[in-house]
Amino acid sequence: MPRHKQIRFKDPGLAEMAKQQIVEFIDKHPIAVSGMQALLATIVIGGALTLAAVAPGALSIWSRHMARRKRGKRDRYRQLWVNFYRLKKENSLIYKGDEKGEAVYELTQKGKVRLRKFILHTLEIMPPKRWDGNWHVILFDIPIGKRKSIRNSFRHKLRELGCYQFQRSVWVHPFPCEAEIAFLKDFYRLGSCVTVWKVGEMPDGRVLYYFKNMLKERV
């Protein structure tokens, strides 16, 4: 395959929520983002990789922040290629053939595991422009048979997402989070162990106090 041929990545078919979160993560942390994270973001949106640039979408954001530093920009693109060959070498990417003059690559199952870990890292509960007054109560009952590390990791991620621990297995957040919790359920293979209830009232003053500053901006 000639080196000058453009690389096109097959869209891995993620939910729009996951795609949006990754693009926003790149936008918020353009300098801190690693070459591997930038490449995974490109794959997520079904983007392309050339000798000169990455297009479209997420990496145009990344490039914009690097535009003032030509050397830094060049180094970033080099990192993308280094990580592209790294994914190939570890069998996370597989060549699927040529389409319209582009070499098409697709994530393998191993690559999808790496991608899911990246999504977990970027996961956030996005605040709405205006709060609808509903509360989202996350309840879970993880069997003893599940590894303790999974329960601890799930709780840690809920705390990282800004949820309030009402009880050991009952957490609360004011903003819609069904899609994010669904991803966590799938990632940790928790299935029916986790449920999200939407309620119209929150009588507990501790919860109201915890979220008071967050809600001031959304009511």
C-alpha cells in the first residue's frame, strides 16, 4: 500500500452520545490529548488520516489549537501516524480493502476494547441549558459473585460523574444520565443490576444542598 494513500476508518457505530462526548473532550483538552486519543477520536467519527492532516471533525479542533506552533502541529501529526502503526501492530486495526482510492481500516474486537476504555475516560453527564426539575436516581444491586473491584470501579465512576451518594447503592443526579449509565452497565457487564428512576421531587435537604450551585446556573 503506497504511503501517500489516504487512510479512511470505518465508523465503529457508536451512539451519538459517545461521539459527541469524545469530540467535546478533544475540544476542551487540545494540548493534553495524546496522539493515541486523537487517533481514536478520528476513528470514532469515521474520519480520515493523510500525510498532512486529519479530517473531518474532531481533529480539525485539535489542529486549530496547534496552528500557532508549526513544529508542535507537525509533531502531533507524526504522533498520529506512530499510533496508527501501533494499533496495526497490536492487531487493533485491520485493513478491509480499498474504496474510492482510500485504504479502509476497521477496529478489531481488541481495538474496540481500547476504544471503550477511552470512552469511559471521557464520559461526562452533560448539563442541559435549562433544568427540567426532575431528579435521576441510580439504584444498583450487584451480586456478591461479581468481583469487588467491579463494584468499586462502578461507584468510583459515579462519583467522578458528579453523582451524590444517597446510600451505598443509591446515587442521585439532577440531569438526564440514562445514556451514560447504560454505557457503564454495558462496560462493566452489570445488565439488570442497575436501574435509573426519574422522580419529580427531592425531599432530602442533603441532596439539594449538594447540587445547589450547579442548579443555580440551570433554573
